[in-house]
Amino acid sequence: MALCHVSFDHQGLSENTHVMFLSTPPMNEGQTGESFGKCARTNEGCRIYSEACLKLCQEVDIKCIDLWTAIQQRDDWKTVCFTDGIHLSSEGSKLVGEEILKALAEEPSLCWRSLPTEFDEDSVFDPVDEEGKNINISNL
């Protein structure tokens, strides 16, 4: 239920806040064994956690991306998606990005450009242009 609390806390920040979850990705147990030795975490455990996350998100009507399934659809997922069996490689991260973009295409209301701007004041954290002035991305 902690996952519910996280989502409701974030959605409670503003009526304009939208939340999307990513399920647990799979893991390559063989690769983790080489990197870390015997590991208590298993790919089966990742599947169970992923399915629980998907079920909970469906119950509370929150978009959730099924990374456990999406990553394993590649034939070479075990060799290209991880650096050590757990952490995503650049190829694994690219796949996650593609899944997020797919979800945004299916649910355009989740895309940041479609959300109303709440905090549009200039900030020192905005990107800087070649003249040294801040670029407020809220105004783009």
C-alpha cells in the first residue's frame, strides 16, 4: 500500500499533477552472479513485484508501464539491457525511454506540454542561452 500513498501524495500536490509508474524491470540472474555473487533477488521475484505494481495501478486508475514484459520481448535482453544484471545499460535505458514515449502517445494528458503551467516564474535552475540569460521553458 506504500505505492498507493506515494501516488496519492504526488497527485495531492496539485489538481494538475499527473502520475505514471514504471513496473520493476526484469533482471539477468546469471550476470548478477558474475557481478555480485549470490543474490537474494530473482527474476521471478521481479515478475511478482511487477505484476503487483500493475494490478495496484489498475485498481487506482494510474498509468503503469510494464517494464518486466517490455524488456523481455527482445531476444537479446539478457546481454544488452543491463550493465551488471540489475542496472540498465544505455540500450536498456533507451528501451525504457521508448516505452515512456509510447505511453505518452497513448495518454497525451500525461505529457508535460499538455499540462497547465503552475510555476512559470524564471528560475536560476532554467537552462542558459549563449548570452548567459536563463531560458524559461514554461514559455516555450
